[in-house]
Amino acid sequence: MAFPLSVAVVAAGLVVSAPSPDGAGTLVLRVAGDCSAAAAQVVEQTGGQLLSVQPVGDSCIITVLVSGNGQRPRKVTVKVPM
């Protein structure tokens, strides 16, 4: 499940990539409202698959697809404060 969470970071609003200030050659990603931790928590709590993440104001809107017992998966949207 690591791949969908990396997508969540990009979907959270990538602003710019820049070299780290320490000059060690590492890459720093700056995001507008980091919702990755909130997305990971919702995925863990629901047991679902991450569909989308959107920072909105001071909250994160997270949508997951949750499988049922032999039924169609249902889409669950959760609003989590940042």
C-alpha cells in the first residue's frame, strides 16, 4: 500500500521541489497542506483503498474505496482536520 500513499502526497498539492538546505543532495518536497498522515490513518481505520486526497482550508478530504463482504465496494469520504 506504499504506492497509493505516495500518490496521496502528490495529490495533496505539490508546489515545488527544491534541494535540501543542508546541501546533502536530498530532495525536499513542499506540499500545500500535507494530508499524507491523515490519509494513512483513514486507510488504516477503514481497511480501504485510497482514491483521492484534497487539502481544503485547514482540513483534508480523503476518499477511500471500502470492500464489503461479497458486495460492491462502497466509496467513503472523510473530512479530517490538519
